Amino acid sequence: MTPTELSGALSAALAAAVADGTLQLPADAIPASVHVERPRQREHGDWATNVALQLAKKAGTTPRTLAEDLAARLGETRGIKSVDVAGPGFLNITLDAGAAGELARTIVEAGSEYGRTGTLAGQVIDLEYISANPTGPLHIGHTRWAALGDAMARILRAAGADVTAEYYINDAGAQMDRFGGSILARATGGEIPEGGYHGEYVKELAVKVLERRPDLPELPQDEAIAVAREEGYQLQLAEIREVLEGFGVHFDVWFSERSLHESGAVEQAVDRLREQGHVFDSDGAVWLRTTDFTDDKDRVLIRANGEPTYFAADAAYYLSKKDRGFPGKIYLLGADHHGYINRLKAIAACAGDDPQQNIEVLIGQLVNVGGAKLSKRAGNIIELRDLVEWIGRDAVRYSLSRYPADTPLELQGEDMLKQTNDNPVFYVQYAHSRTCAVDRNAAERGVRLEDAFDPSLLNHESESALLGRLTEYPRIVAQAAELREPHRVARYLEALAGDYHSWYNDDAKLRANPYPDEDVTDAHRTRLWLNDAVRTVLANGLDLLGVSAPERM
RNA sequence: GCGCCUGUAGCUCAGUGGAUAGAGCGUCUGCCUCCGGAGCAGAAGGUCGGGGGUUCGAAUCCCUUCAGGCGCACCA
């Protein structure tokens, strides 16, 4: 029996109580699905619900009276072993071992599909993250968004959403010219321009640019800057893409800001916003009246000198997303951009969208890694590339994925390297590889899944705890998708790994394999199903985080 | 000054109105003839920053206050 089925049984019991007049409740007060949860204490059964506490007042009765009535009705339900009323009116429900154990087979047969739901089916979402300027290497902050953003894309898809992951390349504007000027300076021994780039990587780029364009020093200044800028841009962008692919982060679309200017999309965006009635002229500049919505001041679209602002490109980009058929737009931004939330939402509103529905801006706080060496080449930052080389892809991704985006983070590099409980990624991966070791032994000793499955044999306390945990998985994934919180998947995997290790260690008799002098029994075979169900869920969950599930470590 | 984020065990952090607030590390005590001890079981450790309020019930929601971080461009 799944929590969904249980929830349905509770709704039915409520409806029955209303139907026979026991319960005086308006029809719209009956929840379509009753919330059930895993109680903290094992003595409180497999599932608990506070529905009686919530409805008692509306029904003009006491919580305990209502709870007792529901308990009596529910006691008849197949698959439910017992229902107790506890405390102020909680319903504590215990399932039949057989009904609970059936889940093991369900999971193994579902395989990689277990945990995939349709809770976000029909939603078409553009997910933009990282979007670092192509003027330098990716750093630790980008690494957090890379890990979180990619996990988010996978989790949203697991919930049935249609997700396009997008990287916005800020390849237009004065910053690019300073980048080109900096490369040129390194190539020719000139002065790095004001606001330019000083890192060692600029020298590396200069060397490569000179290899491609030995004529660079002879070109007129403006042309030389342009050549250095374009060559450097391509090299740097290529490095970013390569580093991200190596990190297991894949984008469906790399969107160039410059293309918005070149195609005329920026001017068109201004015109379209003007048609919507939110554009005005003042002091020689063209403005968007974002204060019509949530912004605290209006924003310039076209400067007095005729140049469009970065904000104008943002508006054009937003419209592009809208035009390309994405009702949902999620932006993952760093904390230093939180001032952008209101103006981005105002763009959506000015464009005729609903800022509550069509745009979500998620702000991630900063992260620091203690003990990390600072990159000399990039100017005293922690580079993604160095971090992965030092710590390893799995540990970096997992460590950054197991915290909510809005908590400031201070990680210790040494902890991420440890192969002990200090390091949750190893704890979870170890559990997975242990399930594989059990499988290998089973194969060797002739324990085969297809020979038997008797769920009523999974009646040990640690087995029911494990089954309870396994049954939560689809809801955890759906919830992580709904709330845009990938860390919930990681936290769940840690709890599952813990339950698995407990089961494994609980009692020497609870083995999926016989001792060498024993015969294979149905108990062994059935426990192997449970073992494999755990393996399946650990592998599925790790995959959502972009972390490998090793068979041996 | 205004706005956003954060404040939970010695440390790093979970906990989107429920029962005795949890995990890991660190500190103690136990558990290996046989599936991976990279593990497990237990103990100790808390005014959930402070103060009000909402309600059957608040770490969670509201107000206020203190502390820390970040942001308030015709920059990108």
C-alpha cells in the first residue's frame, strides 16, 4: 500500500462519515487528498495523519471523537493492520507486512522509472543558470549553480516537466572590449585598460590568440582589440563549455546576448514594450516604467547616447523565452544579483505575463571552500576546474547539492575528500556499492530473484523501516521539483543509506545470502528483492544529482 | 536610509503549523569465525539570537528588536 492509496482510503472514510451523517461537514471542507506522513517515532506506526485535528473544529466535534470514528472505518481496509488514536487526535496507522513488503518488487520491476512522476506534467520550463561572462574561468560560485542547476533540471524532468537548460552568454557590451583590450595588452606588452582583466589566464589567452593571429601586433588599434576580443571569446567560451561538460553539466541552449542586438531583437523588444504602454522618454533616454509593478525605480532601456543598456537585452531575452514557447522561466542567480529580482519580474509584467506564474528567480547564497588553493591564473579565486581536479567530480557535485541554495555555505575541502561518515557522498555511494556486493554474492550462491518473493517475510522492524523509507522516494522527488530544492533528494538518500546500513547490521540472520553451510530459502530470495530495491532507489537518486553510483569502491 | 538572505548542539548543517527539535563530525561506551567494520548500536550535548502576538498546537506564520552577509547605476 502506497501513501497515495492510504491517502485515498482516508478520503473515502471521511466521505463515508459525511454520507451517513456521522460527520457534519460542508462538501468543500473535505480535502481531496489527506496528508499522511512518516512519524518520527516508530511506535507511532508506519504512517500518521493529523486530519482529525484539522477538521474537528469545522465539524463541531472533538479531534479524538472524529479520529476514533475514522479509525473504526479504516480498520476494515485491506492492507491496513491497525489504526490507533494517539495524543490529541493523531491517527497512527500500521500496515500489514505483506502489503508493505510488496513495494520491494514494485521498485525492482520499475527500475529507473521508480520515482518518476507526472506531478509537473505539461509544464514547459526554461531554466537558466550560471550565465557567467565569457571573459574568464568559472569559479566556485558558478560551481554551486552548476551542480544545483543541473540537478534541478534532472529533478524537474523526473516530475514530468519539459525543461530546457539554458546558458546566457554576456558577449556584448563594454566589458567584452575591455576583455579584448586586456588580451591585446598581454600580447603586445601594452597597458591593461581600466576595468580590464589581470589574471594569468589572460596571458594564456594572449599566447593562443597570437598563435592564431600572428598579425595581431601590426593591426590598427581598434581592429586589434576586436580580433583579440573575438579570438579570446571563442577560446574562453570553449574552455567554459569543456569544463562544464567534464563536470557533467549539460545545456540545451547557449544563448548569445550579442545575437539579440544583431538580430534587432532588442529594438523590437523596446517597441513591443512601448505598445504595452510601459515605455516613456525622459532626459533623452528611453525608460521602462517598472515602478508600475514591483520595482522601486524605473529603468533605462536606451541611453541618451543611443546605446541600449544591459537591461534592454534582459528584456529582449525574456521576450525571446516567451516567444520560444516557455510559459515557465526559472532564473538561478547569485546573491549579488538579488537586486534584479524586482526588475526582472517587472519585465515579465510589462510584457503582459503574470510575474507570479511565468517567472521565478531563485537566489543562491555565496559559498566558500576552506583549504582550497586560490587560482593564480584567474586572480585569487577558486576555479571550478581546480576544485574538481582536487576533490573529484562526484564529491563536489554532491557536496554542493545537499544544501538549500539560500544558505551561505562554508565547506572544508578536506572533509569532501574523506572516505568516511564525514563525507555524505561516500556514505551514500558506499551503501550503493554494498548492495552490489550483496548481489554479487547472491549470484555466486545461487540466490535468484525469480525463484521466490514472499513479502510477508519482510517483517523485521528494520525491514519495515527500510520499506517505509523506500515508499517515500517518489514524493521526495516530486516535492524537490515542486519546491525547486534538489537538496531534499540528497538528504533523503542519506537517510535511506542509513536505514540500509542499519538493516544490514541489525541482525546477522537478516541476510540476503545463506551461510556457506546453509540452503537458500525464500527469506534469502525475498531479502534480495529488498536489497535490490534499495540499490535501485540509491542509483536513481544519485542520478538525479548527477553523481555516479559505483558498483565497487 | 531602503530592500533581500541568514541566525537551530562545541563545529558544519537538516527540519515548507504537529507528538520527546534531528544528522554527521568531535567526546565517551559497546558490536567483526561467514553478504564490504569506508559500517552499526548506545550515551552525553539545545532558553531553535531576544521579546511580543496568531492557535488546540510555532524552529516554522505575523510584528518588533539584536547580530552577520549581500544589494540599492544612462556598469556588465
